[in-house]
Amino acid sequence: MHNNMNRETMEQRINRIKVVLAEKQRTNKWLAEKLGKEYSTVSKWCTNTNQPDLITLSKIAHLLDVDIRELLVSGKPIIKEFDYTSDSK
């Protein structure tokens, strides 16, 4: 069951970096070079396996000349792995 939750989380689309890169006719390699990051790091962002921090997301928006909101999937994400209703004090 743990593997299913990991797969669901990995498949959850949170960012649109890959889409915006394509719209701007830019590549993962180009973005990695501009940010001074490893190609594998940017690739994980593009597949939504990992997410960039907000400062990096802001830099990506600047490099691609887009509003930072264009890099995020709109709407309320559904992440089944977490229960936000439980009160943990």
C-alpha cells in the first residue's frame, strides 16, 4: 500500500514547468544551465517527482518571462496521503 501512495503523490501534477518550457521553446538542459542546477534536478521538477523551492520557482518564472502563477497547476490539489483535518497538538 505504501508504494501506491508514493505513485499517487509522484503522479500529482503540482507544477507546469515542462509545459511552459515547451511553450517558450526551451529545454530542461537550458533551464539547468541558467540556474546552475544538475539536469537530473530539473528533470525531476518537470516530471513532478520533486518540486523546486519558491525562490527557485521565482527565478524560473523570471528566466521564462512568465508570471509565477503560470508555473503552477491551478485548482485545489488532491493529495490523499495527508489528512489535514486531524488536530495534532
